[in-house]
Amino acid sequence: ELKNRKSIFRKTGKKSVKAILWVSADGLRVVDDKTKEESVA
């Protein structure tokens, strides 16, 4: 499931932005490797 989510995320056109998606109790977190910023959706 995580692999599928990564594929979909990469297909959004953000090839230059490498991000890791985490699904936790806090919600969906997107962490940008570039800016190291964490945002909770």
C-alpha cells in the first residue's frame, strides 16, 4: 500500500521533490527531504 502511495505521489509531477509519506494516528504526514519541513494534513 505504501509503495502504491509513493507511485501516485510521484506521478503528481513533483519529480524534483522527494518526499516520504507516513500514515499514522496523527494523519498523513508529508516530509520534504529538501526543506525537512513536516506538514500534517
